[in-house]
Amino acid sequence: MKLIIGGRAPPASAEVQFLTVGEESAGQRLDNFLIRVLKGVPKTHVYRIIRSGEVRVNKGRASADTRIELGDLVRVPPVRMSEAAAAKAEKPAPAREFPILFEDEHVLAVDKPAGVAVHGGSGVSFGVIEQLRQARPTAKFLELVHRLDRETSGILLVAKKRSALTKLQDQFRERETGKTYLALAVGAWPANKKVIDQPLHKYLQADGERRVRVVAKDDPDGMRSITLVKVAELLEGYSLLEVTIKTGRTHQIRVHLATAGHPIAGDDKYGDFELNKALAKQGLKRMFLHAWRLQFDHPATGERIALQAPLPPELQKFTDQCKHPVRAGTT
């Protein structure tokens, strides 16, 4: 069976599938492509069939981080899932628009709320991109330029043309974009600690959940990761930080801040779990990390675009509750 995979994918199958990569899937990592295709199949199983060599790209073995291209032929072995999972996979994403920060015929920038994944996979049936495609059925091309963690709110770019996607992704890869987040860190951040340059290593837990840790500079598995930190305001028990990332590693800000002894308030993976319970009772029921500012060169005109997304109401409210500031440098 040979299928063209573009905006929509077939459910998991009990027979071998040969999938031809369509325009909307070109450039994706193989693991993310399969997670999207094999709705309802556990993520651990997806990685298992890749490692075993049962998945082939143009008849050759491939790794999870292989980038698939337009026209590639992907062999997917037989996989099974429960009837309940199959029914869930067949259910289309609900149509939804998100607050628009910028839009023209090339690019769309939305303000993503916390708690919404950017795409389906990892136990999530759908995300921002699937909902946008349902809301805009006549759109010929909608593809994520980059990602945000599910728990992170803020600016998210979506390309409306393949040429725009390629140029924007090149900017992210070459670190030509400016990405600044607002993070509420536990404790008083040292004013003199402005640069974190620590390699990060991504690994999978036994349940297939992604985790990241700081490793030694000479660790062969470490990826250089640079985070710039500026104290915006010292609050009672917390520091509101402007965090600019020079490298876009998975969970980079969360791990760098936590390793420095100042985890992000509400972080359920790397944070202070007992404190998080108390914060939830105080009204902070999510991680305080927000993609605040983004600068990039317009993919068609080259004009420098500067976007800003205000703090969501729930984060602003919690910040206001902590407005008993201590002057920087007096701690």
C-alpha cells in the first residue's frame, strides 16, 4: 500500500505501509513524522521499530533524528492499537483559531496558550497545528517553524509557504533569531550570573518520556547550550527573569535554571514539586514560562520583525500577588 502523507495521516495499520512524504511533512524528523502518522501507537513502540530497523527510508535504515524530504518513501511495519485508541485517532481535531500577533501571506504568528501542544503525538491527539488546519480548510500550507513546550505559552510561528518555512528554519538553525522568555524562578537570582554555558544531553526514560540533563563539557553526548539571564524584577521569594536563548535545545531554560538552583515556578518536570503543590493552591496551576519576545527577518522582504506577547492573565495575576519587591543587589 502506497500513500501520500501531507496534512493528514492514516491511522496505524496491521499491514506494512509505504508512505510517500508530502510537502507538509518534508523536513520533519522521522520520529515526529511517525508519531503523527501512527496515532494511538505508544511512543515507546515508535522508537522501538525505528531502532530495530523495521522502519526504512528509501529502503535504508534511518535513525529517529533523520530528516525526511519531499518524495522520500518510508516503510512502516505492521502496528496494532486498541479499538478505543483507533477511534480516538480517527476523530479529527476541533477547529480552533489562536490570538494572532502577525499574519501575511507568508507567515502567521500566534500567541499559544499554556496546556496546548504545538502538534499531536506523545499521547496528545492534536495540537495547535492540527487545530489551525481544521479551522482553515482552504489553506494549502500550514507548518510549524519551531516548537514550544506544551506547558509554555507565547509566540509561535507558523509558515504559510514552503519557501517561508525553509528560510525561517534556517534562521533558527543559524541563531539569527532573537528569542526572549519571561520566567519566574524560585529564590533570588544572583545579579552577576548572566550567562549559562552548559552542555545538555537529551535522553528517554523507561516510559518513553523525554528528559534533559546538564553534562560535563567533555561529554561526547553533550550539546552546547547557551542561556542569557537578566533579572527583570526581584519579588518576594522569586525572581522574574528575562531569559534569552542562543541555542534552542529541548527544555533548555528549564534545565539550566533548575541546575543553577532556581527552578521555574510550577515546572512539573524539573521543579520543586512540594512548592508546586502550594503554588497551585495560591492560583499558579501552570509553569511560569512565557515566550515573550521574538525577532526574525521576514522570509520574503528581509525586514526585521519584532513581536511581543504580553503575559497571560494568570501569570500577571500571580506576579502582582508577589509585588513586594526587594531592590536588586540588596539580598
